Amino acid sequence: MSTGKIARALLSVTDKSGVVEFARGLAALGVELVSTGGTAKLLRECGVAVRDVSELTGFPEMLDGRVKTLHPRVHGGILHVRGNTEHEQSVREHGIAPIDMVVVNLYAFEKSAARPGVTLEELIENIDIGGPSMVRSAAKNFHDVAIVTAPADYPEVLAEMQGSGGALSLDTRWKLAQRAFAATAAYDAAIAGTLERIPSASVKAPDLSAHAAMPQNLRLHYAKKLDLRYGENPHQRAALYVDAGSTGVAHGSQLQGKELSYNNIVDLQAAWDLAQEFEQPAVAIIKHTNPCGAATGASVAEAYRRALEADPVSAFGGVIGINRPVDAEAAEEIAKLFVEAIAAPEFTEAARARFAAKKNLRLLEVTPAAHGLTFKQVSGGMLAQDADVHPLTPADLKVVSKRPPTAEELRALWFAWQVCKHVKSNAIVYARDGQTVGVGAGQMSRVDSCRIGAMKAVLPLAGTVVASDAFFPFPDGVEEVAKAGATAVIQPGGSVKDPEVIATADRLGLAMVFTEVRHFRH
């Protein structure tokens, strides 16, 4: 049986960060180093003695590097079971030397797939064959062989070897094997998921951002980024997992503040999504995933003041999403309120200096992520759908009332509609041009959302407009918003009672437009 001592290591890495230092550490422990192509070249240039894998196999690297480690002297050296009489006899007969450690990371397939204009030929050439084979061989034989697939593991592995005369414990080899199998599983899933989106082998430059059809199989792989203190409630365990090839809130860079909580992250996503709806500077203040205030303005500071003005009581302890860099003026305004967290694409140095006094305030710099599928787990399965990014232009609006909306009302309706899709259904949003006034969210009846939205308003409701995420099933909702002071309504339409609803709007002097698009948010 293996003693865990490493005598020979094979190194072949695409991501070469830290490999020179790791190799030097191995060599200092008396480990013989064998390597391939670019890795061997780099090590030699840095003064590290290394044998080419071709010396080990007796064959040169061939077929443009497609074949270099696919050889019995490599896999026999990795896979033979130490202490097994037949295995030991077989490798002696064939002159196969043991390999005790494999250091491999794989071709950057996901990075290639993310590059605009990538061709199918380039994708195929970035499918690693020898690397995954060595990883799986070493992981399968973890009792005798250590498999290292991540540069982040180099310091820990080297430290253990330095403290144990060049050996690695069985527990360490087992943990490394677990990580290795996870790495090859994620790699295969990325390849299968990408190629599945290409309709034909004749396609030269596939549009990998397109989803022509829902995938036949869901292959999801998320690596744990960090453990969270708890979930929605203290008795629930929780962690944040990330898609390595993506951007967005989960990959945000936290600049200051306490650790992010599960609820912080959920609310930050809601705030970020709403703020991204607008081209002009916009601020969304979120509580429990619903906006208590949202506004646009000539600057971030102005947008924040208008968003806060909509519901300053609910904003206390909220989470904020902003679609522009946060400057000193905006920071000065926001710092007056107790806020849990802020997500923005950037915080200027002056803004960070102003926020520094609020040590618990979490600041998260976020790079926008491409829209893809969204998921929700149910018992025994998973729901998948496209992100709710249906394009709608003012030209798509259909005026159904006798009175058309004024230009001011139309601007306000458009703003309210963009906010409404981010409110839990049944959703009603009272707004003026670029500012929410009252929000009714998550009610079991639409008319109750109309009443609650009006009840929550602290700004005058007279002259506001109203957005409804789905059709009004009865005229009573229209009657309620008119009673509150609204003058125009935007809604999808599609109810069997649309004629009655429209007639009610006409009777009350309201302008009404249909979008023919629904925005339920469950």
C-alpha cells in the first residue's frame, strides 16, 4: 500500500498561475517533475528541472498536441494499485514508472465559449481530452495518487508535504479526488450545455447567447463561494454558489461592511434588476424584494432623493440598487439613512470615503450579467424559464379609452410599467414621471393591491398614473385608482370583462392603454 509519499509528479496546466512556485516547492522536497508542452517550457524558463512527458512515454507529442499523455506509461503509472502483486508485476514488465501526483487543470472551454464570435472549430479544439483522462485516473486511484486540479490548493498541499516528509494523508487525497470529480463533471456539463445550443455542425460562428429551444437536459454546476451565517431564518443553513463563467450579483466585489446575508443577496438582486431597467440614472430601494421607492433623475443623488421621498418610512433598513457609479453627492444623501446594502456598478473614491464611517454598510460593485434562463426549485424537480425581458416600445402601446394619455401621462405610464414587472403579483404601482408614489404588492386580489398602493402613498396621489402587472378582472380596481386620484392606467388587457373595464375608465375620464404583455412575478 502507498505511504502517501510523493516521489514523481506530472504537471500539465492551462491556468499556469502559481505553478512555478508549486513546482519549486515539490522539487525542493525531492519530487521528480514530469511535464508537457507549455508547462514544461515555462518551468524550464524559470529554472525548474523537469522531464518532458515524451521521455516517459517514448513518443513525441503529436497531432497538434491532441496526443501527449494518452499512453500506457502515463495511465499505467497513475492507475496501478500499489501493493497489488499483479499490478506491480505488470508495470515492472512494461517498464512503467509510478506517478504519485497529477497536477492538471483543463483547457479553458468556458472562456472560449464566452468570447464573442467564437467559431465551432475553436470550441472543438478547446475540448480537453488528455487532461480529464488523467484527472479521472488519478482521482479513481486516490488511495495511491494525489490529484491537484486548482491553483488555490497548491499552498495547502505543499504545506502538508513540507510538514510530513513529502507525504499526503489519505484524507487529503480523498478531498482532492472529490474536487477533481466535481471539476470534470462541471467541464463536461459546460461542453454538453454549449454544444447543445448549436443546431448544426455546419454552423461556423454560432450565436451562443440565443436560446432557440429550452434545453433537453439541465446541467447546472455552481461552486460554493461562501457559507452564509444562516438562510432566510436563523434555523436554516445557507451558502452562496456561483457559476464560474458568469458575472452579476453573486460575483459582486464587496468593498466594505458586514458579511452579506441570504436575505441581503436576494434583495440586492431585486434592487439591481429594477435599477437596470432604465437608461437614465435610476435608484431602487427594496424591502423584502419589493420596491418601496424607485425613481430616475438627472443624477444618482436626485434619483435617490426622489426614490426615498416615495416611502421614507419603509426605506429604513432597505437595500438599494443603482445603475450608475455612486459619487460623493449621492453617498452624502444615502449616508443619512440606515441602509443594509447597496449594489452599483462602481463607487468613486470620494463615495467610499463618505461611506467608510458606516462600517456595517455593505457596498457591492456588480458587473452586469447577460440574461439567460431563470430557475426555481420544486420538490422533485426544477422549473426553468426565460428571463422576463420582453422588449416593449411606446409604439406597442394600444390606446383603448376614448381619451388618449397626454405626453406627461405617457412618460409616467412607461416608467410605472417598467417598475411594475419587479413587484410581486398582484402588483399595482402609482407613479408620476420618473417616480413611484405608491406600491401595492403581493395581494390575493387586485383591488386590494389598488387600495394598499394608495394607502402606502405619502406623496399626493392626484394626477398619478397606475400600472397593473396583469389585467383588471373587474371594474372595481379601476374605480379604486380613480378614487385615489389617478388619471391614466397601463395594463396588459385580456380579461373577458375588458369592455366593462374600458367603459368604466371612459366614464371616469381615465386614459387607458393595453400592452398585451403580462408581468406576473411569483
